[in-house]
Amino acid sequence: MITLKINGLDVTVEKGSTVLEAANFIGFPIPTLCHMDGLTPYGACRLCVVEIGEGPGAKLVSSCTYPAEEGLVVRTASSRVLEARRMVLELLLASCPQSKTIQDLASAHGIRRQRFRQEYEDCILCGLCVRMCAEQMMAGAIGFRNRGENRSIGTPFDIKSEECRLCGGCMYVCPACQLRCTYTEPEKAVCGGCANLTPPCVEKEQFKDMMCYMNPCVACEIKKD
Amino acid sequence: MGQGNIAAHEENVDVEEIEPGDILKILKAHQGDVGGLISILQEIQSTYGYLPAEALRIVGRQTGRSMVDIYGVATFYRSFSLKPRGRHLICACLGTACHVRGAPRVVDELEQQLGIKAGQTTEDKEFTLETLNCLGACALGPVVVIDGHYFSKVTRARIRPLLDKALEGFDTTELGKDSRIFPIEVSCPHCGHSLMDDGSTIDGHPSIKVTISMDHRDGWLRLSSLYGSYNFSSEFEVPHNTVVRFLCPSCREELPSTSDCSTCGAPMVPMLVNGGGIVKVCSRRGCRNHMLDLI
Ligand code: FES
Ligand code: FES
């Protein structure tokens, strides 16, 4: 067992827990986006930042990936943490404003404006779907491709993956995909077509080349006819 | 994930036939080394000049890795290409230093001369143009690398001559009055047969004729017998950077390699020098390493 101090309170957790788990255990909420129980922590969104250490040595770390250490001093809501979190949310808003999840988080953190160049990405590369597909669905149909600016998630060669069973798990965990298919007007479109198919991709025979929200999108294909 | 990239990918689906046996051979050499994916891909790339989709599938099946992992690695590194590349690879540096020294203009010129955009291959499959970010030779910028040869302080005016030279091949040597260049006569270390071919000359001297074998193809290769000259001609085009096997045309035995090239690690091919001694040349196309031991 390991004892650490979170916001001044001692909390004892099992060895191998993360700071996020410890904080949740004692009841300090930390917002997360790319974290999900049952999937390996990935530390992509940085929304779960907390401050560790004291004095000038204090630093910001992502709590979902930081292991709880004996005697660690953690602050989950210091002004430095809140500021960093707001910045993260503002940047997320700048890239993917259509996401209901991000909008809700932003509003909960009192963000009223967005100072960066507006983009309309349909993916924030949080990797939830990739981990869902590989770790829970045991498929490994989608993954990261390319690098840097061109990094994207999808299937190898952008063709329907043999491993994909159309389980829809990727869609289910995606924080951005409510509006994945937006056609040409990302500002206005509220499609959500794919999310409204229950179960996703019902007519599997008819749409056998489709893969949930990956290209080509079932909902878009349905809307076409 | 733009909606448009499906069509773009269809044309990438390779039609080229690959030999599963070759891939299996490469895999076998890497059996048991856990992190070997990159070296496997490197070898496939040097065999085919790119990574054919089918080859990646075989690698996946054999190593038990998922296709996404392999595809992820293959697209992460710039040196891997999923599309066939042209015979000559041009890499123009667009790193910060080269950028301020005028690299964008050099790239513009290259694009114009070749009629392609960066990342594409000319229709005649001669040139592939790629850009990269810093080669670590910033003081020499703008840097352009063509077929492994580095060119510094490149200006627009130098592009055309460089392209012409690339078509000719950088491997040809201009023979001046270089005293380090002198003719030798060699024979096969196995059967002792002379390898000299009086019937066809290179650099005005009888050439050295050997058989080379690559990808189940055999053909002749004639080397200049002038020690220090890299001029040669061959029956078929050997892609840059590939290692070929050298055989004696008389006894058909492979010229037995006893050492590896100190520059690139490929086997060094020995030939007996008439009058005593041994000359060794690197078996990798483009590597100029060679050694002469006279007794
Ligand atoms: S939840 Fe920790 S980095 Fe995303
Ligand atoms: S920027 Fe071109 S070599 Fe460094």
C-alpha cells in the first residue's frame, strides 16, 4: 500500500494505482477525456493535469498516467492546474468545436471564448477508439498512421479492415464523433447519423464495405439515397 | 481523415507481383529478434524500393503483429515508402536553415523541372521527389540529396545540370591524369580463370566481366579494370543500394566473400590480381569501398 497526499488529505491506495485513481478514490474529481476504465492509460489529452511536488520543483503531470508514489504531494485544483486545464480545453475547442463532450467540459470550466484559429477536425487523436478496438474488442482493426501534422486514425490503406467486425465500439467511445460526418459545412451540420443507428451499421449485408464512423461512413451512405 | 483519400489510395494498391519466398527469407533472418520490425521493413524496402502491401500482409501473418501496427510504423518513418519510387530519389531539405537559405525556391525549381509535386514520382518512373526536414548539414544549405550523393549550397541554376547528371549516373568517374588510377588484371579465386574481357573495353581498357545475380536474375556486369575508376556497365539495371551476388562466368561459383565492407556492411567480393595480390570490391551498388592488397 502507498500513502500520498492529495489536496492536503492522506490517501492510501494499492501499489500500481495511478494518481487519477487515488484522487477518484478519495473523491476529488479530475476531468478526463482520453481515459476510460478498462483501457490502458494513454495520456493524450492532458486534461487530467495535476500539480505534484512543492515549491519551485512543483510540476504538472497527467494524473491518468502518473503512478502513485509514497509521500507524493498532489494538488488537483490549484490555480496553475486550472489555468493549464482551461488552456487544454481552449485548444481542444479550437480544433474540434463540434464535439458535445468538449463543449460540455469547456462550459463546465467557464470557458467563454476561444482565441485560436478555428478548425473543424473530426478527430482529436485521443486514441480511445484504437485502444477500445485492440484491448476490449480484440480486433486491432484501426490504429495511428503517419506522423506529426498528418497523424490520423484509421485502417491500413484506408480500406475496410478484415479485422473489423462492425462492433461500433470505436464510435461508442469517441468523444468527437457525434459530428464525424459533416459533409461540407462543418459549422452547421449536426449529423449524428451514425450514432443513431442501433445497433450501428444494422444492415451489415448492404453496407459491407462500411466501417462505423471510419471512411466510408454508413450514415452518409444512407443519407445519400 | 478526409473523405477524399479513398480514391487516392485505390491507385496505390499495387499491382506488382511480389515473391512471398523473398519475404519469408528476410523474415527468417530476423527470426527471434523481438524488435526487428524496422529492420525487416528496411530490408523489404531495399529489395523492392518500396513496401508492397502484400509484403506487409505477409510480415503481419508471419510475425503475428497486427496490420495496423505494421502500417503505423511504415507510415511513421519517412524513409519507408508505400508507393513504388522512381529510379532516382531526390530529397530536398526544407529544414529551417535550408529554408531561410532559399530551399523553397530550389524545391519549386525541382517541381517545375520534373513536372511533379514533392512526394510524387514522374510518369516515366525516373525521379521521385521528396522533401525532408534537416539533414544536419545546415551550414551547407540548401542541401539536396540525389541517390545518396549530397549537394550543398544548391541554387536554381544548378538543378538542371544535377538532374542530367543523375540520369547519367553519379557512379561514372571522370578520368583525369590521376596517378592513383591504373589498370589491373584479375582472375577468379576459385578456378583461376581470367575475368578479363578483351572484347569489350571500359575507359579504354579491357573490362572485368563477372556474372551478377539478384532477385533470381543473372546477368553480366563489366567493371572498369582501372583501379580507382567506378565506371561499369551491366545487363540489367541494379537499383541503388542493392547488394548483388558476384559469380565467376567460367566456373559459375560465387566469388567467396571473407570480409564485410567497412562502410556499409555488405560482403566484399575478392578477385585475384594477376601477378599476386587480391582486390576486393563492395557488393553494394553505389558503395565505393574497395581494397587492394598486392603481394
Ligand atoms: S485523461 Fe489523462 S491525459 Fe487524457
Ligand atoms: S536545415 Fe537543411 S540541413 Fe539542416
